[in-house]
Amino acid sequence: MAELRGLPGFRDFYPEDLAVRSHIIDVWRDVARRYGFVEFDGPPLEPLEIYTKKSGSEIVAQLYQFEDKGGRRVALRPEMTPTLVRMVGARARALPKPIRWFSVPQLYRYERQQRGRLREHFQLNVDILGETDVLADAELLAVAIEVVRALGLSPNHVRARVSDRRLLGAMFRRVGVAEDQLLAVYHVVDRLGRESEESLAGRLEKLGLDRAAIEHIFALTRLSGIDQLHAEFGDVEGVSEVVGELSTYLSCLENLGVRDYVDIDLSIVRGLAYYTGIVFELWDAGRELRAICGGGRYDDLLQALTGVDMPALGFGMGDVVLAELLRERGLLPEYRSGIDCYVVAIGDEARGEALKLAAELRGAGFSTAFDFAMRSPKAQFKSADQMGARWAVVIGPEELAAGRALIRDMGRGHERAVDRERVVPELREVSTVDSDG
């Protein structure tokens, strides 16, 4: 018989793998909620048009898309922003502003597999809609940084690289880039660090830029630090205002307690066309992996897709690269499979009482299992050990006659007999003492 295999680029989550995913998602949800965001979700299947309208027809090649039985062109969601925009656009007037939403969707995109990139992944999306103040931009980045900090990653592990589309646009125009060339130039700059400057210079030449303009573009992307930007453009009309807002942004990040993670890096432009202001990416400090996270301000997207004029900003953070980085740094929690209690029944007459006790323990919140075949005590204790049971609770002829149960601490080997009605209170007391200790 042929071996059954999953699809390339899709993951099987065995218990230990699911524990990693759950750990990351638990932190995502905890941080987002602590920052005052509320969770939403949408369907995994959307009309194809929602993606082609936002990103163009070229995205179709990357989608899992097909015609459904109703003759509709549909696609598995490759990203969450179009769903968010559609949902907010439908209730834009009724929703209190600013809107602070987050989601944890599973996303699908037919791409070439490589390290840190699969054809499905889970992603934290955090978005703020209906707010123009730069403090919202700082708050958004603070959420992303707080996530990696909560996972144990320090500024030595992760750097947030920040830029501003408005600043880049103003500077590029000054060195001869025409308005209709800007987006193409952004796409080329976005490849810095992944392609050689010689190769990228060739692409810029094909856009019609001369060698002097190309050298200026590369030089501008090497500028770093707010002081250097002030020195270069502090008195340049149309640029100094953006530099000033970027300075305010950094001050907000300082007050929010995350400034030590942040670098100004003008090579960050984000490849998507809809970004309009401050943009950022989170990378491992050694730049050995793909970006952990990316996002920024996209003030015009709702207007373009829904006709609703509403400023917006957001980011996405995937689980694949993040899990790799945590694993490399030894920051994943140790996997422990285990249950609280295993009820051991000795003899047929104990079976009924053992089931009642198991039901009582489960009702009290203790994860509990027992042996379906009620095998020998030795076999049952072996199963309790294999399942990682914290306690074995024994019911046998002697315990039945005395109205008692025997509680064995599987880790320490200690055991004690307690009155049958005291089993749950005793275990609760021991649990409380252990957790306090």
C-alpha cells in the first residue's frame, strides 16, 4: 500500500509541535489583549476579487483559488487585511473609533518553499483604524516588540527596523526620481540585502535613472539614526516635517519602554504598494532568517477597496520564522505531556466506583484518565507513568471496604490513604501548596 503523505509546504502538528504553536499563539493573544485590542475572525475562503482588487491580477499565481459549485471565483485567504477592510467597511459608521482589532488566522499561499516560508502559516495581525496621530504608529510597533519580549527575545536577539514611505518619497524625488517611478524604485530598494547592489543598479537603470541618481538612492538608504536625518534634512522643506514626526515617534517608543529594540533603517520600504507612512520590520539581529514581522500605515486602502475614507495601520507576524528563532535561542518551553490523575481500579467490583471518581475529578477540573480494560495494577501504573500522570488514585477492595482511596504522588513515590469524599479537596490543597511553592 502506498504511503499516505501530506501536501508539500503544509505541516502536521504532533502534540509536541502543537505545543510550540500554542505557546506562540497564547503569547500573541495575551499581549494583544493587554494592549487593549479585541479579537475578530473571518472566513478562510473569500471571493478572489478581494485579493486581485488590492494586489492586482499577478497575485493569482500565488493563491489557492478555484471556482466553487456556485460558479464563484474564490480563494483561500493568503492574508487577513482584505478581510479586515471588508468587515470594517461594512460597519464603518457604527464602529467606535479608533478600532483596535487583532486576529490569528491560518493563511495559505502557493509559494516556493524555503527556510522560514511554507505554504501555510499562522499569523498575528494587529490593526488600528480611524486614527492619524503618530502615537498610534508607536503603539503598533510597541505591540510587536512586546510580543517578542514576552517570548524571551531581547534587543540582542531582535531588531525593529523603521522607515517612512513619505520620507523616502521626498528624498528620492529630490535626486531625480519621477512620481510614476517611485513604486518601482521602492520595489528595488526592498531587495537590498537580498540582491547585490550591482544587480539592483541594473534594474534602476532600466527604469531610466542615471548613475548619479542611482548612487544617491543607495546613499540615502544607508542613512541611519534620527540625528543624521536631522543633520541632512532638518532644514529641507517637505522633508524636515517628516523627520520631525519620526523624531516624535521615537520619543513615544521611548516612553512606551521599547526604544532599545528600534533602529532607523531607510532600506526598509515594504514591498506592498499600499503603505503610505511609517513602516517597519522585525528581524533577528544576525539577519540569518526571514523577517519575523512587518507592517506600517496604509491610510488609503479602505478608500480604494470600500469607498470608506479611514486611516489605518497594522502588522502581521508569522509563526514559522518566530518558532525557528525561539528554537535556535533555546527559548521554547520544555514539552511535557501529562495529565493530573490516573484512576487505578483493582478488581471488577471497583470499576463502578473508579468511573464515578474519574467523573468527580474531571468535574473538579483535574484532567483524568483510566484503563478501559481494567488490566492488572502493574499495567495500570505503567500506563499512568506513560501518560505523565501527576497522581495515581487507587480504588481496590480494601479501599471500597474502608470508604477510602489511595493517592500516590507519581513523581515522589509518596502515597497516603484519604477518605473517599476527601480525594478532590486533598488534591486541590496539594495543587495550591505546590503552585505557591
